[in-house]
Amino acid sequence: MEAAAAIFGVAAAGAVFTVVNWLSRPRQVEQILAVTGARVLLTTRAWEALQPRRLESATPIRYVEDLLGASDRDPVTRGAE
């Protein structure tokens, strides 16, 4: 459910998402972030806790848990009005 919400949120923001296998090791994730030019890594704290070390990347990490229930933003209407 969290992944679906994140994907739709990214698309609604007009951004592009790249799927990263949750079994990927930190060095693999760092490479993916570097190659794709990712501006943010959207993940869960549970995934981060499974990693043997913290990521060494300039890409900021945002957590899905922090975004769920965030009611300080109004929905944006897209398309013809």
C-alpha cells in the first residue's frame, strides 16, 4: 500500500520514479541514485533498518511514514477545468 501511494504521489507531483529492489545492498542503491540523478530517495524506516550501513549519498532521504497522514497540503486539481 505504501508503494502504491508513493508512486501515485510522485506521478501527481509531475516527477518520475525509479523502482529500487528492496533487497539491494547500500552500494547498489548508491549507484542507482548516482546514475539516475535522483533528487530524493523515498523509502521506509523499516527498509533503512535492514541495511548493514547507512547510505553514502548526497541524495536526501524522505520517509513514507512521514508523508502518510500529512494533512497540511490541499489536493491539487490537474487537467482541464
